[in-house]
Amino acid sequence: MFTKAFLLTAALCTTALFLPKAASADNAMDTDALKGKYLIEITGCNDCHTSGYAQSGGLVPEAKWLLGDELGFRGPWGTTYPNNLRTYVSEISEGDWVELARTLKTRPPMPWWALNAMTDGDLLAIYKYIKSLALVESAVPAYVSPGEVPKTPYIQWPVPPK
């Protein structure tokens, strides 16, 4: 006869064989970074800062997230381009990121007011998530002044009503 201890051990070992392996990138991230990933996904950061994200319905692999884009946004302010957030965040500290996010005022279409309104915890989570991604250099076009025609594709924004 088998003892209760033997049967329990055998049951646990057998069950462990069928559990999913913890090999995904999400399992390797800490809780704050996972929260940051969630915030990046739901607040629309990828819509601009990840090439092709919005057009594909979010089907761009995570390895290509937040590398900036050559698609410009042209309006009365000139033409702006979403920068590579991986490079940007790699060059500043957590404290500098929070301070910047609290005080940022920039050109459209960046919703800087949304960053200004986030909690310190949300901002730090976003920072940690971006820092968890591999640093990948990518060239993003420079700002183009009003009246100049960009050399890259762009979305033309109408002049707002007065």
C-alpha cells in the first residue's frame, strides 16, 4: 500500500507537469512594470510611439513597441513626430521622468495633460516598463516648422475652430 504522503507527493508532481511554464516576458517583469505595460496599452502611447500599431489594431509585436515613428502630425504648430521612448527614458532618471511628466507642455498630438494628471505610481510604473524593454536605436525625423512641407508621410490636422 501507498502512504498518504506518497500519494500526495505523486499528485503534486503530476499536477506540476501540466501547469504552464513561467517563461513569458510578463512573468519576468515585476508588478510595477506589468502595471506600466497595462497603462501603455490602455492610454494610447503605442498608437503614436509604435509604428503601425493603430493601423494594425494593436497587432505589432511587443519587441517593436515605443520605438517612435516616421509618420508625422502636421498642423498649425508645424509637424511633430513621436519619439523613441526607449531611448528617451534610457537617458533620464526615475525622478527626472516624474518631474518631466508633471510639467510637460508640448505640441499636438501629444496628450501631455494626461501625463500631468497621472499619479507618481502610474508614472513610475510606465518608466519601469519602458526601462524593461531592450534599448533599440531608431531614427525619428526632427520637428518641421510651420509652413515647411515634411519629407515623410504625415497626417494633416485641420486648423481648430475659433
